Amino acid sequence: MDELCQIEIKVSDISRSRIFYEKVFGLKLVPAEIHNYHILGVPSHSPFGISLLVQKKVEPNQSMTIYFKLDSLTGVKERLESLEWGGFKGERHVPGYGKAILVEDPDGHRFGLFEAASS
């Protein structure tokens, strides 16, 4: 793994979530929205970003995804499919940013593995 690059938190109500993250953590929404993602401002020294993804229904065990940046996703899907429980949960392309593979560990904890688009 290269580095932690993104934390995605699924929320059902952006207004209530905005108030919570601002009052509890001091994180304010920045004036940028990428697809259904609302971006929280993090300190300049933070090596990762935090985004809120609005969904109609949020399942408790699927409410947060932590992303790790990799140099390449080549071969990752195949290695995941060879696991007894599967592990592979989907692929996501974010135009202009790159692509991600969603994975789950044996207990259902979800992670994203991200490869940045070539510039």
C-alpha cells in the first residue's frame, strides 16, 4: 500500500451531516461537489481527503469506506476473486480522477483501492 488517500462516509441527510462534522470535528464543506460527493475541508497537513456521499438509505456496516492509493490496480481483482469469501465488491471509475476497486475483508469491513488517472 502506498498511502491512505480518501475516507468516504455515506450519509442520508447532507444538512444534518454538515452540522455534525462541523460542530464535532471542525470540518466544513468546501464549495466543491464531485458527482454525489460533498468534500470536507481538512487541514493542509492532512495526507488524505474526506468526502460525504449522499445515499437514500445507509446501512450501518457499509457506511464508511477508507481508500488506499496504489500505483496500479493490475491483478488486484484476480487476487481478490481467489479468496474464499470473494473480497471483490465492485469497480468504480471517476472521470478525471482515476478508478477504484471496492473490497471487503472476511468480516465485511469495506475498503477502496485507488489508482489515479494518468496525467
